[in-house]
Amino acid sequence: QVQLVESGGGLVQPGGSLRLSCAASVNLFSLYVMGWYRQTPGQQREWVATSGSGDYSTTYTDSVKGRFTISRDNAKNTVYLQMNSLKPEDTAVYYCNARFMQRDYWGQGTQVTVSS
């Protein structure tokens, strides 16, 4: 049973920063493709960033490039999303995703609110 637990969300002013964490209870964490998605009410879940398995290459959706950084600590089975220069439009529930052998696993989500 794969479990993903996100933390680090909260309320932040525009221009501020937050770091999200996702702890995964899995074996062979390094083989998982890890990602972050976000969703606002009434909208489809949107892909934000991915950390690949193997070479751990990173990719980002255009709207967060240069502001967000995804990273992983395989010794701690944890993936992070460092979010800088936050904007009100970044407000959403952020979900951690783990993908392995064409199966997807999701965390429960953590709320990020960017507002003055």
C-alpha cells in the first residue's frame, strides 16, 4: 500500500515562499517518478512539476518555471516543491503524485493560499 503525505501548505503573501514536502511510504522510492499537481475548485487537476526516476530530470509547467523547484531526497523517501515569488494564481490544493509501473498514487493534498 503506497501512502503519500503532503505538508507545508498555508497562507502566504504575494511574493512570498513556501516549501511543500511529500513523504512516501514505499520501497524503492528512487524508481518512482514523483510529481506535483494542483487543483482549484471547479477546475481539472493541473500538472506542475515532475522529478524523473533514474536521472532525476526535472520538468515544469510554463507558469512556474523559474519560480518553483522540485527536488527529492531518496534517503528520506521525500519529494519537495520549493515555491518562490508566489502569485495569487498559485492558490490551489497541491497534490503529490507517485508513478511506478504505470500506476498512479496520490496524496490527500495540502492547501496553498496566496493572498494579501
